[in-house]
Amino acid sequence: MMSQRRGIHLDQSELLCTKGCGFYGNTGWQGLCSKCWREENQREKQTQIQEDWALAERLQREEEEAYASRHPKAEPQPAVTPFSKFEERKTKEKSSKVNTVTKFFTASTKTSKKGTPFESQSSPSSSSSAGQRSSVDSDHATREFIDFLKPLKSGREIFKQCRAFTESMVYKRDMGADELSECVQDFYQNLSDRLHTQFKGSSEHVESVMDEVEKYMMTRLYKEVFCPESTDDEKKDLAIQKRIRALHWVTIEMLCVPVDEEIAESSDSVVKAITDVIEMDSKCVPKEKLACITRCSKHIFNAINISKKEAASADDFLPTLIYIVLKANPPRLQSNIQYITRFSNPSRLMTGEDGYYFTNLCCAVAFIEKLDGQSLNLSSEEFERYMSGQASPQWPQSTGATSCPPGSTTQVHQRLDLLDGLGERQEQVMVKARQLEGDLIDWTDDVEQKVQSVLESFPPGTQNPTATEASGSTTSAASASAFDSDNVENEHLPPPLLPQVFAG
């Protein structure tokens, strides 16, 4: 019976917005892209406003009728009715919100002296909150942002608007995360529209400016908007972390991951992918967090290509990404995903490789949260035993199942066998070394005995005949040499041969 891949296969159409607009969706936006999500929110808010108005009108009519029944002859009073108060409050809230967003894009009436440095218009606020926000990272981001905007004609105005907006966000820290996200996204949208008009539709130039705007703003706002207390992000972080720890037994074979960690290059790419997805938590800017996800995904594709020796497909990528997340168990995973969703430049999540890889990561996390035995080709009983720790797929089960051991367990057994073989070889080497040491000691003793016996055979007073013969030969050779030295007829002749004595 042919085995089927259940629970991991994901059609690429499932990554797109459920509205069919063609952009990438997001589980945090209920499968919608950021554009459709904002439109849906605006529609719901408009519906809620209309319901509030209808309720207020009904309450007003009921109160007027009750007042008329109690005072039939009374003249109408100019007093403010509850509906008037309600209308006044709604109008004030609406105008306040409009002014809050639009005032950053209104040209300032103040003029500065020609030649005034760029930094002179960016003096820090006198409030204590601005001083508390100052840090090395935010100061560095401010300097980089100023340097980037200096060549732009409207650089001063852009910086003033961004700086004023970030300072105003400090006073909104008590707002909900969705409201904070809406304020930031409104600012992005208004500034982007204004830049498109200024740069006459140059999308690349607008994107580069928006990237720097996002970097500057989110570096300064990171502490206020990342995992705010008004959300349950921390609770979700602990839940997914606990879930991944409980799934520590999931093997590479169960997920049908086409990666061979026996290959050194493939294993190295897996380690780099794990490092990148963990590094995401150390970044402050949504774009930098997305860059970590993109690098992780490219290392995954590289590991698959090396293992399969062919191009990787989308069906290969998602299971491998799930495996990487399970092995890495990234810190504050849900908080990072929510932070990117709420405060990233929306155009970056809707299209491009960053948006594609981020959508896959959201799908991988959603898969881990709903992982069951059917997704891993296991029975419900086996899955529950593994989750409870009563059994482990790394060891044979009492049920008599004859499943192949996981790749990691096979590697361990191979390493243990190799260590056992190395231990035996080392013992043999030690035995031969001890034998060689004994042979050297015996040979040294034998040589010493022979030398001693020779010395005892010739007492100090006895002259060695061999030495006497050698001395005579040396004398004769010296005389021959002296005789030849008298021959000066031809100086170019080679030197005479000296006789040598061989003791035989």
C-alpha cells in the first residue's frame, strides 16, 4: 500500500489572501493580506459606528417620549440631550483621530535660517519620557536616518514628521496592540502616498525611504510596542514553547523531510538555518527579523538541494521548515510573528520573498499547534504515548512494531560501534607498545653485557694488537705522504691516495 503524505502538504494557493486579491495572507489576519484586513476592519468599525448611532437615536426618542408624557404642556428645553452629547463625543473623537494622523504631513509654518544644520531641527524633546527612551541603538538609528535623509530635498520634513509621530506614540502605550498597529500602518500609508507623489511613482526610491523610516521608528518604539502588556503574546510564547518541547520526539522521517544530515554540507546548512531563526529574536526592526527568516529559508533550500541533488519544491520546503522550528524552538516565537505582522511595512508582507517565507513560517507554527498522529502517519494511541513520555519512537515498542530507527538514532549507534572498534584497536596498540618496550630493555641489557665482557677480556695494561698494527700503518702512510710531497714536477697532479687499514 502506497504511503501518503498527510497533514504536511500545502497547496501554494493556501498561502494567498482568502479574498483572492493575489497577495500573501497571514494567519494573524485570518488568512487575509494586510490590505484586505484593514479594509475589513474599517468596514466592521463603520458598521459598529452605525449601530451606535442607531442605538443613540432610539434612546433619544424613548427619552423624548417619556419626557413628553410626564410634561405634556412643558415648552421644549434647550438643554443638551444625551444624543447631542453622544454626537459631540463621536465628532470629537473622529476629528481628533484625523488631526493626529494628518498633522504630521502638514508643512510647518516655521522657517529656519539658511544653512541651519540638519540636526538643529531634531533637538531632543524636553520631556522626561524622551530622555528615558534615549539609548545607544536609538541614537545610532537616528544618526543613520539623518545621514540617509540629508541628500533628499524633503529630508528635513520627513524626519520632523517621523520624530513627532514616534514621540506621540509614547503617550499611547495604554492603547491596545491593534490600535497601535493601526496608527503605525496609517502613518506608513500616508507617508508612502506622499512620497509616491513627490518621487513621481518611483517605487524603488519610495521603498528605500520607507525601509529607513521603518528602521528609525521601530528602533525607537521597540520597547513600547513589542509584546505589550495589553496582549496575550507572552502567554502564546509559553504555550508554543511548551508544545515544541513536548514534540521533541518527532523525527525527520515522520515529517518526510528530504534532508540527509549524514552529508556534512547538508548538516551544516541545517545548523545555519537553526541559528538564523533563533537570531530573529535579537533584532529590533521588522525588516531585520524578516531577513533572518529569509536566510533561514535559503539555508533550508540549500540543504534539500544537496541531499536530493536536484531543485527543491514547495512540498519539500514546508516540512523541512517545520523540522527546523521544532529543533530550534525559537525564543518568543509568537511575539516576533505578531510584532512583524503589526508593525512591518505592509507591502513587504504582501509580495516578495520576505512575504512568502514569512507566510510559510506562520503556516509552520499553525501546523505545529495542530499537530496530531494522522499528520505523522501514527495512530492516536502511539501519538498520545509519545506525547506523554510513556514511550519513545527511538526504541522498539512492546506492540511489536518494526519501524525503522530514526536517522539520529542510527547515527548514534554508528558512532558507538566506531568508538568500540577504536577502543579495541587502541588496546592492541598498547599491548604491542608494552612488548616493544620490553624488547628494547632486553636489547639494551644484552649490549651492555657484551661490552662489559669485551672490556674484561682486555685489561688496561695489555696493548691491543689491532691498535699497534693500525699505528704502524699510519706511520707508513705518513712517510709515503711525505715522500709524495717532494714531487713538485707537476703541481696539477691529483693528491696521492692514502692507504687505508681494514681490520679483518
